[in-house]
Amino acid sequence: MHSNGYLDFEKPIVEVIEQIERLKINNGLSAEELEKQRNILNTKLEELKKTIYSSLSPWQRVQIARHPKRPYFLDYIKRLSSDFFELNGDRLFGNDLSIVGGLLTIDGIKAMAIGQMKGRTLKENLARNFGCPLPEGYRKALRLMKLANKFHLPIITFIDTAGAYPGIGSEERHVGAAIATNLMEMSGLTVPIVSVVIGEGGSGGALGIGVADRILMMENAYYSVISPEGCAAILWKDKKHAPQAAKLLKLTAQELLELGIIDQIIPEPQGAAHWDWDQATEILKEYILSNIKALKALSPKELLEKRYLRYRKIGQWIEKL
């Protein structure tokens, strides 16, 4: 990652963008020549984005999922709805800012939205625990999901975490039990649940808000039982093997769709979501609404049956006599 916030393989794209910016400075060219140069560079920019982002390795997709300029949960929420009303606290210990949730309306559909939230600055990341939820975060999420269930509101969860926080305080307050409780409780809710992996989908930390009727995944997100670095540290005792681990973990959207873990891939704007937050939100909105509308047509009994079967069919095994 370069100091100005772009990835190594994005350097050719950034160079063309800088050339376009320099054209805005009065350099003695006529208006006609300026327009001609601008069109040439814009065409080159689109071709570069198409070439670079259509042949990404799993490790490069992991890097994009962690991109510091990638839109986070609240960035999407601000563009999806104008009436988001945040609800705080787990009514037991405190309010974990790494999980945010509240009521909102999207195109006339009222829902409960819950998402994992990172910070942009060091101060924000410290407040939000770098997007790694504490047990009170999962308990807050469950409280809000039960509230939605009570008032027959669909639930939308946005997954974006490297994993639950594994610190001493988190363990003392039973983070494992909090996640396990969410898995159990979410499986029995009688309202539609749509989960979207918008960035990182790390292990049980992601699953704690990810038991859903439909699991959608952004094109450049990743969803995995462990981070590539964690896997490399275990298998090779060295994190430098993270790119190799990323390939072996089958963590990309396309691989997970083929395995039946997720239901749909949400395409991102030309390049990736961090280049155009507004367009990324519009695409995301279309997928969320279409899935909620389809699920709202089902009865609570049908929802529960389909959700049960969805998870029962995951995985492959060979039975030996």
C-alpha cells in the first residue's frame, strides 16, 4: 500500500488520473485540444481498470476488500436511506461501536440494518476497535434483530470485519458464547434476513451477524474461516505466504458462489467500489431490494424451512462403510 492510499497494482490507474488532473491546469492548449486529450486519457483509464480488475488474484481481492478508501457500512447507509435511526447498547454491559444498527426505510421498505463498522482515522479505529466486534456488539445486534422480529421488519446485515476481537476483556465477557447465541437465535427468526459481505468476512466474527436467508457478496470482498495471514502463520510459520494461503482458502466471491456458500455476487463499478461510492450503492440497493421483496412473499414457516435447508446442503462428504 502506497502512502497516498492506492495499492501497488493500481499505480498505472493513478498515473492516468494524475495526468487528467494536470489537464485542468491552464497549459496553453486550446479548448478543442484539451477535450481531445481528456477523451484519450479517459478511454485509457477505463481500459486500464477493465484490464487490471478483471484478472485479480485472490490476494489482490483481499487487498481491495481492506482498501482504506472502500465504502464502509455507514457510507452505504447514508446513501441508501435518509431516515436511519441508530439504536445503541446491549442492555447488559455497554455499547460496542464496531457494530452499528438501527431502523431505516429504503424505497418505502422499512427494515432493520446492522453492520460492522471500521474507522478512517486512528482515533475512529480505536473507538470502533478496528471493526473487530466485542461480545456486547453481538448482543446489541441480537437485541435489534429480536426487535425487528417483534415488529415484522426484514433484517439487513452488512459484514465487514477481520474477525471478532480476541482480547482478554472480550474473552472474559464470553465473545464465543455471544456469537454462538446469535447463530442459534438468527436461525429461528421469522422475518427475512439478507446479509451482504461488503469487505472483509472473517471467521466467526462475520458469522455472528451472517446467518441469513440470502447471502450476497460484493465482487471484491472476501469471506473466509481465517485470514490469509493467519492461515500462513499456521501452515508455514510465516505471514509472507499470505498470497499463497489466499489462493488455497477459496475465499473469493466467485469461488464461494460455486461452492454454494453465497447466493449472489454484487458487481462493483468499473474497477472497484472505492472508485465510485454512489454507483456502488445503487448496485447494492438493487440487489438488496430484489431479495427482500422475494423473501417477503414467503410465509414465516416457508422462511424457516428454506433457511434450514440452505445450511444443511453446505459442504461435501464421503460416507465410508
